[in-house]
Amino acid sequence: MSIPLHQAARRFDSGIFLKEGSSTEVEEPVGYAHRDDYYAFGMVEGGSCRVAIDFREYELSEGEMIVVQPGQVHRVADAGDARASILFVDSAFVDSPARQILAEYALCPSPFRLTGALRAELGQLFALIARRTGGPEDDDSRRIVRSLSDAVVGMIAEAVRKAGGRVSAKRRHVEIVLAFRELLAGDERIVRSPSHYAAALHISPVYLNEVVKGVTGENVSGYIQSEILLRARRMLVYMQQQIGEIARTLGFDDCAYFTRLFTKRTGMSPTSYREKYLG
């Protein structure tokens, strides 16, 4: 078993899709864990719900929004009585400035509250997108939907930037951390040595540690461990590999050391963690 990956090219031809309504009015929400190769922008218009993203649950209430990044494992934990609109946008259709803001948001992700005026404006744009995607599509319709989607993503990115309090650090430091995260994400097997990533970024290990700790509150070694353990959690819950095999895949020749590290950081052994989630 592997974590299902939903791909924009297979799910919607235009690369943009809008789902709206309540759990009683639309198709059953996706309750199983999966990943997308596109962005999901969810706005709660009434009621409340719970969503799980990379093993953290978030409760959203009326007027709040959350952004799910490409590659994050997520599911609807409890649809509750929420009325919501969710805009799915192919990563290729998110421009660089918005992508940068959303990447910074991912450093400290959480629901954020929209102003009444912004909610009204987004509601109008969502209605236009729904109308344009609800019938036969042609080149003109796709172009208009793309423009409307660009406006929505731009407004959401602006709201994220103005929310403040998420990342209060120098611009250069944030850029280094984002580049560091990108290196981690691109490694099939994460290297546990901070020096490896410092060299790749052409800075000293001491400076990298200072920057990462200043932006995230965690030193480089701890941040690397967190990323490794996130992958371990995913593999334990969503794959059928033995724990020793998972340890080797993650770069641990000593399974006992992997088990001790996992237990220390999560409060339970890999076996107990798997049993808890597969219960």
C-alpha cells in the first residue's frame, strides 16, 4: 500500500476545479489520507470541520481558510456541519510571487481568518468559477477561469502575507530556510549531516544553524530529524513495510537507533505508533 496521489491532469482537464456546498449537498468528502500534486484553498462559509494535514488536526470555523500544499498528506477528519468552498489549482498555475508566500506559510501552517470584505469578494469569484466550470468548456472559458483563479490565489496570498506573526525574520534568512527545505524535499534519502546542506547552500554550518533556529525555532539537526520522522510516520501508517525496512529506507543502518530516536521524538515506539493509527 502507498499513499494515493491525486494528479491535477487526471482529475480536471483545465487544471482548476471548484468544490462547494455542505457535506449533505455534495459528494462524500475525501476521508482517506492522500496527497495532491496541486494546491487546495479551502474556505469555510458556515459551521465547522476538522482536517488532518501531516498528522496534525486543524479545526476550521466560519470565516477561516486553510491552504494545503502539493505533496502534503491530508484528509477530512470530520466534515461536521461545514459549508465550504475548496478551490483546487494546478501548481503550474500559481505564479512565483504567490508560490513564495505560500511556501513561507508552510513554515508555520495554520488556519487564518478572512475579513468580511475578502470573504465576500472570494465568494463572488468562487461563484463565477463555478458557473464557468459547470458547463461545456472551450478555450475562452478556460482562459477566463484561469484569470479568475489567478485573482483568487493572489488575494489569498495577500491575506496570508498580511496575517503576520507567522514568520518574523529577515528576508534573507527566510529565503535560506526555504532553500534548505527544498533540498530536504528533493532528497530521496535525507542526509542527517547539517554540513551537507550548508555546503550545498554555500554557507557555514554555524550560520545555517543560526538561520534555521531563528526562523523555525529548531536547530538544523532537529529540523532534519523532524523531516525524517514525518516520512517515518507516513510510511508506518500508509505503507506495509517492516520497521527495519523503513529504517533502512530512511538511511538508518541501525534499526535500534531509529527506534530510540522515533520513540524519543514522538513519545511512542514505531510499533505502537502504527498500531495507534491502524487500530
